[in-house]
Amino acid sequence: MFSSTRLFIFLFFLSATQAIAQDRPQTIEQVKTLSSEAFWGRGYTRDGMKKAAAYIAKNLEKSGVAPMNGPSYLQHFSYPVNTFPGAMELRLNGKSLVPGLDFLVGNESTGQRIENASLEKKDSVTYLSAATKTIFVLQNKLTWSVSSSVEPYTVIYLDRTRLKTEPENFSMNIENRFLPAFEAANVCGMVRGTRRPDSVLVLSAHYDHLGSMGSNTWFPGANDNASGVATLLSLARHYAENPPAYSIAFLFFAGEEAGLIGSKYFTENPLVPLSSIRFLLNLDLVGTGVDGATVVNATVYPEAFAELERINNSGNLFSKLARRGKAANSDHYHFSEKNVPAFFLYTMGGTQAYHDINDKAETLPMGSYEQVFKLITGFFSAQMDR
């Protein structure tokens, strides 16, 4: 005979399967949309982040999820950021290089226009033009990030696997623009609980990415983190159609790539009392999963992690759930620092594209969508049955 716990889990998975099957195509389409050129890397040029926020808010409204900030889904804030909106030209040893493919500009760099400057080799990976305050660094893989400051020098990272000759001289025309108060917004919605509305479970994901480097190169960010955003939108549709006992909050953070800025702002200016949050699950990089998934803060909350493992094993979801301790590597961090129980879930294996121009929807399988959906809804159901 089934135990009551096993029977609950069996019936839960049986009822969830049909909803997941119906929602999967829409979730995959939303990953494609969010990582498309129209959103320009969900960053700091061409209104990429603003367009993404509007898209998320529109989908929450369409799903019947209520706004959290009065009549608005948006929680506005600002922060400084260094951007590269225009010229992005580099010639090395007389050959034109392709941004994103052959080189990246250091995120803290100032823009410069330089003609035919010589380079001095400093070590096996570093070349220097002291007169122009320009540094070239050879790397095996090019990955980019966001800087909240600008420095009085320029760093160029070269993909050494594509380099045919040793760097000797260069010309460049690179434009940067420092924005001291870039305007961003968290997108926040809620489904009100039917029995205990003052008890809140939170699902979160950051929707910002790196934006662009120059006027022709942009970073799609399919796995990081269109995958998490689309999965959250799917869960929002599910809970709006099936209101649970507890309230469910959906938090889509901006500024994660610039240093977890949006989630920090929310914890300092919460739209619900932090003391009312029973648990937060943060999704980031959930588009793969062939090698299982990892849970950050698993060792901090061992009983909750044991619950996740029971649900995972009962449903034959992921091949393994790896446990990690405390880490400031995504938007869960500032919540747990405020004593809000929180996990950060990410999937493992598959594509190696990360913070580069290759993190595209067409190479992202979203193969673990069903597993993530069932793991989260099962875990939240267990929390509400306590």
C-alpha cells in the first residue's frame, strides 16, 4: 500500500502532468522571444531591459496575476553602469577582428580612438601599450559581464584559439558611455492564497542580461536567464489558474548581472513583509539538466533540502540533486541574509555557453522544464501542507 506521503506525491504528479504538457510549447517560445534580437540582450542599450520588463508585466497581467506595487507590476530603482552603445572597431596586426567572436572589451574600459599603436609583450598572455593605456589579454574562452564603474584605461580580451599571429600593433575605435543612474525596475506579481494569504511563497528569477557590446553585437542570454523567466511565467499561469492555500509571489529582478542589485533593493524595500515569506525558490540557468541540478543553500536548510530530495526521487525527476552551501551567486542571497529561507536552483550539463554570444535559444534544449516545474510545485505543495 502507498503511505499517505507517497500517495500525495503520486496524485500530485498525476494532476500536474497535463498542465505541464500544455504549457511547454509556450515556455519554449518565450525563451526564444526573450533572447531574440528585439530585446537586444535585455540590457542597457536600445531599451532592452525596459522592453523585457514590459513583456513580463504584460504576460503576468494576461495570466491574471495581480501587481504587487499598488496598481503597478514595476518597482523602480537606478544604479550606475558602463555601456558600449556605438563604435566597436579593432584591427590587430592590420586585420579587422569581430566583436564577441575574436575579442571583447573589458567591461570597466573607457572608449578610445587609436591609430597604429605598438604593443609590448609583458608575459605569455599580456601585451601592453603604455602610451595609450591599453592592455591586451589572451584568453581561451571569452566571457563578458557588467561594470558599475569606468576606469581610465582600455582592456581588450582576445580569443587565443582564433589568433593567428602574435599581437604587435593595433588600431581601434571604441565608444563607451557611462550612465550614473540607469533606470531599471523589478517586475513583481502575486497570486493571493485562498486559506492563508498572509503566508507567502516566492518564486524569483532575474530577467536582465548583458545587453550589447557595440552597435552590432548582443548577448542573447537564453539560458542566463530567459530560461528562468519563461519557467516562472509558466508557473505564474499555473498558480493563477489553480490558486493555492498560500500566496505565491513572482519576482523578476533587474540588475542581477551588475551585482544582485535588484534583489538587494527589494529586500531593503520589500513589497510584502519579509517575515511573511515562508520560502523562496530562485531560478537561474535552468535550460539544461542532463547531469542533474544543484541547490545552493542546501546545507543551510537541510530539512527543506531533504523534502526536495524526496519529491525528486519519488517523481524520478533529476538524475541527482547536488547540494551546495551558502553562496552569493544569484538573487536568493540577499533574502537569506535577511533570514528568509531560500534556495537557488540551477541545472547542470548540456550547453557550455555562458556570458557569451553563443547562449542562444536554438542551442538550448529546455530539456528539464518538466522536472523543474514538478520539483517546484511539489515542494511548494509540501510547504503548504505543513
